[in-house]
Amino acid sequence: MKSVAVGGDGLIEHIGHRGTVELRRAGARGFAGGSEQAERGHVRMVVAMIRPPTATLHPVPTAADPHVTRLLTVRHGESEWNAVGRWQGQADPPLTDAGMLQAVAAAEVLGTFDAVWASSLQRAAYTAAIIAEAIGIGPVQVHPGLMENAFGPWQGLTVAEIEAGWPGYLADNRRPDGAEQPEEVTARGLAALREIAQQHPGGEVLVVTHVGLIRTLRRALDGSDLRFNNLGGCWFHVHPDGRIVAGDPVELVHPQTFGDTL
């Protein structure tokens, strides 16, 4: 696995050879109180530019088995292709300025975690690195199994362009030739969550990934199909026997805080 973090200049760098960053213990696990502030200078400057974040949070349920690992799995911040309505798949556009601000705002409502993991695509890895820097946990561990669904020829197209080229496919939940199939996404996604849980048994981990992956996993686990805005997601509970249960949805940043460009 690779590790990334945000440096003082705001750029992602690989820091596996540098060890971990300083760990700041927040007052409550999972979510922070409103008075907690990031102490890093460049993060505080960005926070000053945004309105106070709002979030929809549910209490973390107490697991009957102390070895159950709880993964707060959220979508990355807004990317350049999110902003213009293009399907991304495993293409790798960067975050917008709004996406970076969303990550900082999310960090303001998060407490501490045992680790932070992310997809290897930059929009997720950079979101995770901004949050990890702000809450004092790192380095971010990057897992390729957390990447978005691969959509083949749809990557880079708008919905209108997809409808024109593949009429009815979206309505019927069909995928074009060359796209990754849902069962393939489910297999690698669940395997990634289990690998993360094995490294942090009984812990709480923040996982930054992609909406397509989260929705595919929820459909496979319990049949639910929820839409998640940027920095929205849900809990997954990984049991010692490998069983995974989809938990409550979470919205760390209300979309209207930065304007709805999704």
C-alpha cells in the first residue's frame, strides 16, 4: 500500500518513508464537537473562508462484539468533472476548490479515528489527506480496491451524451461493453473493506472512496440504493467472521454549504 499526506504547500506527497504524522486525540471518537478546531495553519486559513459546516450525523451504534470494526465510508469532495456533470469512473480528474473546502468542512465535524484509508484515485486520496491533516491522523493508506467503478466508454461523457449513444441503458441499470460489472465491483470492494478491518480489528476507520462503489456495495448487501452527495456516505460494520453489514447514512457537509453542482 502507498501513503499520502498534504504538505504545507497543499500538495499530496508520498510519505511512507517518513512514518506517521502527529496524532491529535479528539474529544469523541467518530465525530468532533463544534468547538474543536484544526491547529494546522494552512487548514485554519481555509476554514476561515467557509460558512460553518452542517452535517447529518447518527450516533454510532454500540457493537455487541468489541471486535466488530466500524468503517465510516464517504464520497470524496467535488471534482472538476463533478462540477461539469461528466461521468468519471476510473478517470482521475482533480478536486475543485469547492471540493477542497468540503474536505476541510468535513474535518470540522469529525473526531478521531484509528486510521484513514482512501481510494488510489486523486480526488479521494486528496480529500482523505486534507481531512487527515486537519484531524491529526496519518499517513493515509491508499487501497486500489476502493476505486470507483470502471465505466469504459462512458468515462468523460455527460448523461445526455450517454443517453444519446446508449439509449435506455441508464434507466435499465445496464453498463456498456468494457465497463466493470457490479459483481466485480462488489467482490473487490468487500475484499478491500475486509482487509482494512483486519488491520484495525475493533476500531473505527475513515474510508474515503466513491459514490458508485458505496452504492454498489449497499445494493449487494441489503438491496438499498441511496444517493450520496460529496462527503456523504454510510457506516459499514465488519464482523470478525468477515460478514459486512451496511449501517446508517451520514452527511458530513450539506450540499448547499457550497452550492449544489453535483
